[in-house]
Amino acid sequence: MIKFTRKKREKGSKERMSQNNPRRAGKIQMSEAIPTGMFLTLSGGFQDAYTYFSRGNVFANAQTGNIVLLGTHMANREWGLAMRYLAPVLAFVAGVYVAEHIRRVYKDRTDCFLHWRQIVVAIEIVVLFAVGFMPETMNMAANILVSFVCSMQVNAFRKIKGSPYASTMCIGNLRNATASFYAYRHSKDKKILDKCLRYYIVIIIFALGATLGSVLTERFGVKTIWFSCAMLLVSFLIMFVHEQIEEEGEL
């Protein structure tokens, strides 16, 4: 009788955990949904093209390139040019820190109608909208702000449909796509193939965003970043679908 009661309690406990955590019941939170990720990725590629072609050949998102150029100019003792690439790197670091603080403060809050990731996107939209008003004489400040919000985005949105990914750069996505393709070749698992294709689609979307950013920058100049704001707004609105619950132990 005692064993039966204990098993019944354990079963009831598991059912409650499943009800309280949609992820365990097979649902994906909307911040990880494919539509959300695609618009974030489109915006990520767009931002890189915007800062490179409109803001002095600086990458807002790809800090590896900025660090390489920083080291090159330091070697040539071109301190002014080196500072141009150091500033966005430091801004990127600051953005990660702020995003982590937002997650810590708002993750478990019940008195806020916004998901903490929506707060990150809202800040990104406001900052990028302000960047559109900055003339080319303020390119360094503009690049700092874009790098800052970019790092907030990449830190807040780490998965798409349960798989790790980055919405503002491609190297990790390319590695994961190729590794998944290799795994599929040997396992013939359709789920792994879907994962592989999803990564390659993300890469294509990023490239399309960069292409769009390059074309529109030629016509609209520094105000082109407002198109990125529109893409982010779509992601922001998608997340109002109430299926998002944080995974226990999420980093």
C-alpha cells in the first residue's frame, strides 16, 4: 500500500512538471522558434553589411575580424585606427554583461508582461533607431552602439528549435551544419538531416540579410539601419505567443 501510494505521488509529480514546463511536453518556446530565429538572423547579416559599407568598414558582429584589424594596426603603431576596432570589441563585451543582467533580473519576474528576451530586443530596436540619426562623422559611436546591441542579441538568443546557433555570425552555424551532415551520412537519421538543413538555411538567411543591407545602404545611407529595426520588431511581436518557459538550468 505504501509503495503504491509513493508511485502514485511520483507519477502525479511528473505530470505536474510536464504541465508546468512545455519544453518537457514537446513544445519549443517562441524565442527559439524558427520564425523568430530567421528574422533575428536576417537582421544580424543586415547589421554587419550596414556597419561595413556605411560606418567605416567595421564589422558590428564579427569581432574576430575587428580583433585581427586591431592587432594589425597596433603592429603598425596606427593607434587611431586601432582604436576604431577596439571600441566595438569592448562594446560587445559590455553588451553580453548587460544581457546577462537583464536575464538575471527579469527571468523569474511575474509582474512584467514582457519576456526578458523581448526586453533585449526592445532595447536593440530603440538603440538602432537612434543610430539611424547619427551622421557619418559619428561612425565610431554608431559602431559602438551596434556592437553593443548585437552582443545582447547573440547572448540572449542561443538556440533555434532546441539547437545551439548564433543569429549574428556564421562560423559556429557552419561548423554545426557540416558536423550534422556527417552524422546524417552515417546514421540516416531524418531528425539529424532536419537539423543540418536548418543550419544551412540560417546561413543562407544571414547572407540574404547582408546582401539586402549592402543594396539598401547604397540608397538610404546611414538611415538604412531602420530596416533592421523593422525585422527585429517582427521577432519581438512573434514572441508574444505565450509558449515560452525557461528551461531549468539554462545558462
